[in-house]
Amino acid sequence: MMQLNCPWCGARDESEFVCAGTTHIARAALNDTDEAWGQYLFFRENPKGVHLERWRHAYGCGLWFNLARHTVTHEVLAVYRMSEPPPPLPEYEQPPCPEPNYIWTPGYWSYAPAGYYWVPGVWAAPPFIGALWTPGYWGFISGRYGWHQGYWGRYIGYYGGINYGHGYVGRGYWGGYWNRNQFTYNRSVTNINTTIIHNTYIRNVTNITTYNRVSYTGGRGGVNLQPNRAEIAALRQPRTPPLAVQQQHRVAAMNSRAQFATVNRGQPQTVALARPLAPERRQPVVTQVRVQSRPAAPAQQQLERAQPQRPQEPIRPTPQPVRPMEPARPAPQERPQPQPRPEPQERREPQPQPQQRSEPQPRPEVQPRPEQRPAPHPEPPRGEQPR
């Protein structure tokens, strides 16, 4: 049977402990979507390898602690107290900006089974024009510390009120702003070489909080600064997660033993990198935009032409699979073109000519027939009797 090493009681049998699942889960924000809350409450990863878990010494001291265990060999790699906050932020000088339109991403403490390790600050090319970087932060929730991941977006969101320096004073970003397609830098908080970058200005910045080196929010000794309306509204805007080059940068720091707090006592060997990250372009999240059919103004067309373009890598042709030769097909015979049909001639039906009516002949007048009257008989002489 496996034995576990309680940070307070020492080695004990496995039957005295109770596992409560994955640890270091970033809690969803109050105004996050239902999908984000469902991901936080019900979905968990089941990796094949190192897994960070929460354990409780139920039949002993009753306290909670974190444990790093290999899910295949069940080897316990590390045991540490749950209430241990990340170390204070180290002080360092920012390297100069390498070229225009680069954004400073401050360094931070990340976590691995061997403990906290420092991820150096570095200049990064934004994924799209107008993008700003909201740093991640550690927050104390439900008796433990959880990491809230940073992101790219058009607005600066809430990052726990942590004063990372160099424009990130606990709320917002004062290191510069986007002026159309060019980023303008504030030289009072950003290290700028004016022979390379000409879009600059000077504005004094006051720290929002008095927690100068505290690296977490909430809990004992943590920053106590709640998000304002603008930071809450930024959570509803389209966001882009950290780029692949940023993830590779974090893994490189984790593979360096000198970056762990247990080795350097809170003073990392490399706090910032002078060499910027390789650019990785991504399109912003598509939002509903009204499409206008009007052509762009001449000034806007000139501005787009003046935008610096980066040389693109040559596109290598994709190898096509070799297909077997098909037998030649007989060429199709040409069909005779149909002759145009003669247009039908219009038949004109003979129209009946009007017949000339003969004038009526005058009828002969009817002669009156003479009436035939009987001849009068001679009257007999008087005195004679008729016979």
C-alpha cells in the first residue's frame, strides 16, 4: 500500500487520506458565460503523466495539501502545503523595445511539481493590430491559490491589482496606446530607443496600489483590489489566449532549474529576456460588423500602404500523391454544328375585296287593273212582265 507524506504529520498510510481531485484550477469570473462556469465546475483533465491533486489528511490532522503524482507509475513527485503563496516579484530593469509595435509582457511566477518558478518578462509581437496584453495573476480562493491565465484583447482587463511595473501598475496599462496601426510608447515607464522608435510621449504614472512586490491577490497579505466596470466589461469582449511562442517561453523557463524559487530563494537567474519572441500572427475573433460598400478614403489607402510589412516565408509546395496512369481515352469527335434554320416567311392571307353592290332597279309601277262590272241588263218596258 502506498504511503503519503503529510506536510504536518509526516509519512502515513494511504488509507488515512482522501483525494479531492485536480488542484490549481482557475475559477471562472463572476460575469463569465455559462460555458465558462460549466468548464470550471464539471470538466477536468485526465493526463497520462504528472497530475497535480488536492489531498486531505482526514484521519489525522485534517488539513489540506497539494500533491504531484504520476498517473501511470503512481510515484509521488512532490508534496507541498496548499496555503503557500507565490514568492514576491523580483525587481529588474526592462530591456529596450526591439522595434515598433511590440508589447511588453511582464514576468510572473508559474508552478510545477517542483514548486514555483519564474517566467522572465519579454517583448512580444501582438497577434493583430490593436491587441493589448492582460497579464495573468494568482488569486486566493476557497483556501488555496489558483492561477488566472492572461490573454490578448483590444481592452485591458482585470489582473488582480498586481503591480508588475513598466506600465502595469495594478489597473490598466500606461506603457502606451494604439494610434491607428502604430503603437505609441510612454517613455516615462518604458525603455525606448528613440533612434529606432519615433512614436513616443512622456507622461508620469502613479501606482494604483501600494503593494509593490506582492504577486497574488486575496488571502493573507495579498492585494485587495476589486475589478471596476471597465475591467468587467473587458471580460465580455473577444479574447485570444497566449500564443504558442509564449507557451514555449514558459516551458523553457520550467526546464531551467535556476528559475525555481527553491533554488534561487526568490532571485531568479534570468528575470527578463532582451531577445523578443518570434512574431505569431492571428486574426482577432470575428465580430458582427456592418459591411459598407463605400470605397476607402484616399488618406486611409495611403495609411494602409505605409504600414510596414514583414517578409513572409516562402510557401513550400505541398507534395502531391503519385496517381497511376489512366488509359488514354479517345478524343471526343466533333459534332457538326447545327445549321441555322430559315426564318419562316410570313404568309399574307388575301383579304376579301369589298363587292360592289348593284344599284337597285326601279320597280315597275303597278297598273291598276280595270274592274269588271257586269253589263247592265236593259230594263224592260214598263208594263211588260218579265219572262
